[in-house]
Amino acid sequence: MNAADKAVNKGVAPVTYGTGDRPPRGDYTRARADYTCEQGWADYSREEHALYRKLYERQAALLSGRACDEFIDAVRQLGSANEIPRFEVVTEALYRKTQWQIVAVPGLIPEEAFFALLAARKFPVTHWLRRPEEFDYVVEPDVFHDLFGHVPLLFNPTFADYMQAYGAGGLKATRLKACEYLARLYWHTVEFGLIHTPQGIRAYGAGILSSPGELQYSVGSAEAQRVRFDLERIMRTRYRIDTFQATYFVIDSFKQLFEATAPDFAPIYERVRADKEIAAGELVPTDSVYR
Ligand code: PHE
Ligand code: FE
């Protein structure tokens, strides 16, 4: 019996994604029915706190001129870079600002459980940290990606409302069998979104903000392809999970993102379903490309 089978018997089912054959790293026997678990802060080793600090400091040094101001202003809310934060402490400040909470999870969780947490203004953060040899790249999201990448923008009221609306929209997309299209929206905004500011293009997506290489490439490279945000276009666009994005989508403001995604998606899903998919990196005639 492998580790995955054991987890099914003892706790909730472990979650895999993509096509990898590795079992997921997390211990799903520790999770409750809603997939949340204890952070287990006392179990982090001194080496793990030190690794977190190295990740934090490398990334913090790259933020100026690349991350959006909303992110830079909020990143200090994560507390000292010296140790992995206690989720309760971050939650206290976050709850005061936008009524969001951070909850620990053993790793990736099923779509429906994820949507339900977001709809309740709870953001799931993986409790474990990558290993030292994964300093530059980790396949599954870890506490550094989830916390450093995602949590600062939850301090922004408009973005925080967008995330809750996304969770509620996910539960609806599940009923409409449209999760694939909604997942593309998440990927191209929450994970890899760029924003146009008076100072220039900046990053707000967590996948970018937690990766040194992609932060420099997506914002700074003349080769990166940047296209104006277009909801239906994004829902038609396939994405890659194993390389830098071939195209980044650029919003003008979080208000634009919130308002563009407020309408009922049911008829939009039907149009997208009937329309042709767009390959990662492909341009279409309606695209407005940033130069
Ligand atoms: N408006 C979407 C719907 O009706 C819900 C949603 C909002 C989805 C924001 C994503 C982001 O399904
Ligand atoms: Fe993420």
C-alpha cells in the first residue's frame, strides 16, 4: 500500500495535478474534511526558517520597479523575513483590513474545496516549505509561494473581493462543468497577471511574484508577449505549467478586473465552449499587444 492509499483510508484523499507520476508531498492524513490542517509552526526546523529567509530576501530585492505598489506596500504585513510567519499572526492583520483569513492545508486541494474556502474568505496556504535543492524551482506550491506570492494582495480590498467572487464563481462553474475555463482566468490573472500603471508594467500575479526568473522576464524582457486583458480571450487560452508563460495578460486596475468578471458567466461559458481554443503564445486579431 503506498502513501496515497493510506491517506484515503485515514484522512481525506490526496490531490495530484498535471501529469506527473510523483505522489503529492503533503500529508493528507492531517487534514480535516474541508482540507484545512494545523500549520504546525513549532515543527519547522531552524534550517527551514533560514531557507524561508533566503527565499524572501532574494525576492524582496527584486520587487522595486517590478511588483505593483499594492503588493510592495503589503508585503511587510507578512512580518519579519527571519522566520516562516505564524499564520494566526498574519491573519490578525489581514482580517482587520479585508476580513480574509489564512488557513493551513497539506498541499494542493480539490477544486471544490478550494472554491468553498475562497468563497468564505479563507485563503489556503500550504504549510510545508520546499527543500534546499528546490531553492530555484518547486513543482508543487509551498508555503513560500502561497504566502509571499498570494497573501499581500489579499490586503487590497478590491482584489480581496475579486478572490471571494472567484470562489463563489468556482462553485457555480462546477455545476456548469466550466471549471477549465475558470481555471484559465485564475492562471492568467491571480497567478500570472500584469498590471499597467503610470510607471509602467508591473506584476501582481503570485506565480510571477514568487519566482525571481519570471519576475524579471515578464516585466522586464523585450521578448515577453503582453496582451491587454480580455475575459473571453483568456478563457479560450491554454496555458503552460512547466515554463515561463508565453503570453501575459495586462489589466489597467483591480477595479477593471473586478467589474469585467462581475457579469453572469453562464452565457460566456457557452460561447467559449463553442469557440476555438487559443494555444499558449498564439496571438489573435483582436489582441491589443503592449510594446
Ligand atoms: N461572475 C462570475 C459568474 O457569474 C463569477 C466570478 C467572479 C468568477 C469573479 C470569477 C471571478 O460565474
Ligand atoms: Fe498559486
